[in-house]
Amino acid sequence: MSASTASPDDGRRRLVIDSASEACSAALVEGARIVDFRHETIGRGHAERLVPLIAELADGGRADEILVGCGPGSFAGVRIGVAAARALALGWDVPVRGFSTLALVAAGAAEAIAGAGGALVVMEGGHGQWFVQPFGADLGPCEPVRSMLPEAAVELADALAVGNRAEAFVARRGTGTALPMLPDARAVVHLPAAALFADPSPIYGRAPDAKPMAPA
């Protein structure tokens, strides 16, 4: 595996988790090798399912480092994933790093994106909006993530759309190719090393639903 990927072949075992979408996904990786994984589309219930799902992995999911998807995505799912990663890192006394869930989706379509010269990741954003972000053939982000109404998002020109709203995006625009995809922890082996960051915290992608009350 190239040193430019998030999973260098240094013999260390990494636990990768993402719960920012309707998928609940966890994998143990050593370099480019998938040691074990669980990937379930559950819609809701990540708080109840994520930790037991990790425990089902080989050696109870125990690893030398934890990598966690920080969103954007479901507000609850993002917080659950980051909190679980931090707690496990503290309990196991191992480092934890984060990555964008949209980058993980792009990594899952690495071959198609390379062939197309880039793609737009389109994911459910809630409140009738989509999270959109273009990625280049090298899987590097071309622009920051945006939360957009569908009628505005379809003005974007990328020919290939990837994600859980890719089909709706292409159907609404009337042109392009859709590659439906959910975040999958196994795709971390294609994630660029630059996509990882220290001190992971939630990436919400839009303003929170609840706002502080104004002073009386």
C-alpha cells in the first residue's frame, strides 16, 4: 500500500468506524488488509448498535489506533461515532484520528472516480438539503462541503455523482451517472493520508437544528 494512503503498511492494527449515515460500519485493517468488518444498514439505532457491532469484530475490535468518521451526516450518528471512538481510545490508551465521512464515500468509489477524473459526493443532509462536495481523481477534496437545496445542487456540473442521494441528484438534473453508495469503513484503505486529522470532533456541515434561547 502506498504511503499516501490512510492505512500505511506498518503492521499496526486500526479500528475504523463510521455511523454518520443510515449505515453502521466498522472494520479492522492492517495496511491494505481487511482483518474483519461489520457493515449494516440500520437507518436508526446507532447508539444501541455501534458498540456491540465493534465488539463482534476479531479480538473485540481491539486495535493500536482508532479512525472515526466525523460527518457530515446525521447529527446523532456523527456524535455517537465520535463519542464511541474517543471512549475506546481512552480505555485502550491508543491514539484516535478523524476523517470526513464524505471523503470515505469518495474512497469507496476510488476506481470509478479515477476513471471519471473526479466526482461529486451527494449525501442526505436533512431538512430537505443535501451535503455536496467535489473530489478529484486523487480523492482529494476540490472545494469545502456545502449543504444545499436540491434545486441549487443540480446546477453543479460533475458528470459522476456518488452517495446515498446520487440517484436522486442525477434524476433531478437529467444528466450524468449515479453511483449509489453508503460510507463503508473498509474503504479507508483508499483514503488519502491527508484526509486524516487529529483531535476528531463532529463535522455538522450546516447550522444545528436547535439554537440557544435568547435572553429574556
